[in-house]
Amino acid sequence: MECCCCVQVGSVLSNALSERATPDEIECTINGEYSVTCRRDREHDEVFVPFSLVHKYFEIYGKITTADGVEKFEWSHSYGKIYHPKKKYDPRGTFTTFENYNVEVRDRVKCISGIEGVPVSTQWEPRGFYYPTQIAQFGLAHYSKHITEPEPKRRIIDDGEKHLENWIISKDAYMAREFDTSVQSNVLRFSTSDHAASQVWLKVNVTQDFVLSVDLQLKPNSSMTVVLQNKDKKETVYLHYVTSTQLIWAQDDHIYYGIGLDQQWRRITRDLIIDMQKGWALQDRPKRRSPRNKFKISSIILSGSGSLDNVTVSWSEHMWQFYAAARWLVRAQRARSGGWPIPVRRRMAAGVAELKPGWHSAMSQGHAISLLSRAYYESGDATYLQAAKRALYLLDVPSHAGGVKAMWMDKYVW
């Protein structure tokens, strides 16, 4: 499981000690290797250690919560919550209680890749990597929500056929609706100059529905920008989806996602609120609340040259995200072993041998099999079934030989 956000408890500590003598600062030396500032309560002969240290040292989780206007600090030894099953497990139905999960919001999810459409993890590598367990959980959560939630209402903004919007074209830009034989549909073609003011853009007023889907074909140095506005604060955020292989970068209220260099038609589906939040986190800004009912989509801007079609907004697109995870698992699977090697080093604890890049995870294998079997059930595509079968191989290979099989008391498979 992934870790939720971790916070210092200085303010809570101050409240707890408000009726006592003010604690003094004292240096805490950690194993003689480094020091941190702690607090000493002489009256009660107690030393208070920063929670940020405890979290990193023991992987303890915690956060400040507010109930009835009163702050308290919730401490737990696990990221997960206990949900009691309500029905018999169905391998074609929801995955355990994953309908309650939201993988995207986890702090250890750097962002959702603009190329792959799956989460990028920072769990053991701050630069980010594709973590099979996290990707499978992402897909299983969306699959489970697809089953438990009502079908989303979709609003078609522009489909080149029945729904046609009046796009605004600057003087040095070009836009036309043309029939594209490759997709057998009328599409919107556009071209702008290198001047920043050269744009093709559409003014919209969309609230509540922040999952944007669009068919795109972009040439190099082109982009699609979605503008979000906070209705109360008049704050404006620009989400740029650009032809680049760079994952994500941001400057002030401009957040950029690379969607690759492929000039073929592709379907892009983005949760705009998640994309905004991850851009803020990238800049180390204080966490800002961003409830969906406070924002609206105000415009869509096209720059460079390319084509688009089937612009749609909805509350959710769970099955698209589910299949994004399934497709990634098929592409990333090693044909010979059937595994998804973890590409980063993992240090378990001091004095314990570390796992070098390329290790396999039993949770990754199991979650992936669960997702792929559901993808086969839903689609009938045998590609998913074959990938699930290949993934079984490492379950019979001992961990010391590169697999995931372990024995407890030299007797029971663990």
C-alpha cells in the first residue's frame, strides 16, 4: 500500500502543552550520525521528537484532522483502512474494497503520466518510476468504482458532426473542419504561428465535470491548454498538454504535462483537478484545498498545429483508466519471466540486505493477475489472459532465485 501525507505535529504539540511550562529545545542525536531539534518537558521528564523523523525512521503514518472545530493528530501504523466485506468475493467483480480507494491522490503518486495514462510513483525514487503494484491498484480501483458507481453523464463539447462549437481564431492562425480518412470522421484542424498570441481557442463554462477526454493528433511543438478558474478566488490555472517526453514541470500557475512525440491519433483522458493538484505539489507549495465545486473549465486553447475530435467532459471515465493500466501491464511485462521487475533500489532497514533494481514483488504479480483477468472478462481480448497466465510463473520461483515464492517455517508457502 502507498503512504499518505505525513506532517509535523509542532502545532498539535504546542496545544497539548499549552497548560504546561513551555518545553525547551534540545538537540537529539540519532545513532551518532546526525541531529534534529526536539523539545524537552522538564516538568514531566519527557522528550518530544518531531513526527517527520518518526515517520521516515519507522514508516509510521499520521495527519492532522479537524472534527467539530477541534484539531487532533491521527497516528497509524498502516496507510490502509479496514473495510469489512459485504459480499462473497467475485473475481469478475469489485476487487476487495477498492471502490473506496483513490490512488491518484496519494502523496507518493507524482502524477498521472501524459503518455501512459497511469500513475508515476516516488515511493523509493523521488524522480519517479512506474511501480507495477501502484499501477495495478490504480486500475483495480477504477474498475471497482465502475461497478459500484452509476454511469457518468457525458457532455460532448465538439465532435465535428452534431456538436459544433464556435472556436475563436486569431488573425495569424488557421482552423478548418475537414474529413479525415484515417478516422472516418470530420475533425478540427488548426495551425498557429510562433507568436504567443497566435491561438485557436474555445470559451466554455463547465462545472462539476472535470474529466476531459479528447482525440488528439499533434505535430511537434504543439499543445492543448485547458484553463481552470476558481470561482471564488478568481484564481486561474493553466494545464498545458505538450508534445514532449518530459513527465511534468510547473512554473507558478502554469503546469505542463508531456504527452509524447507520437504524431498519430490518440485518445487523451485527464482528471483536470488531479493534474492541477500534482502541479502544485511539484512546486512545494503549501497544500491548497481544491474542491471541485469551486472550479470551472473556462477555456481550451490550441497552439502549434494538429487536429482534434470528440472533445468530451464527464464526472469520471473509470473504464478508460482501468484499460490504461491493463495496457501498460501487457506492454511492460517481461516475456520470459512473466514479471514486472521493480526498477529501483529498496532499502528495508539498517543492517538488512537491500533489494537491487530488478527485484520482483508478490503484490505486483498478484494485483496484476487480478486486473488482467478482469480486463479479459470485460473485453474478451486473449492478450490479457495470456499476460495473466505468464504472470503465474514467478509464484513458483523462490525469491532467492528472482521469483516471489517464500516459505514460512520451511513448510508453508508465504
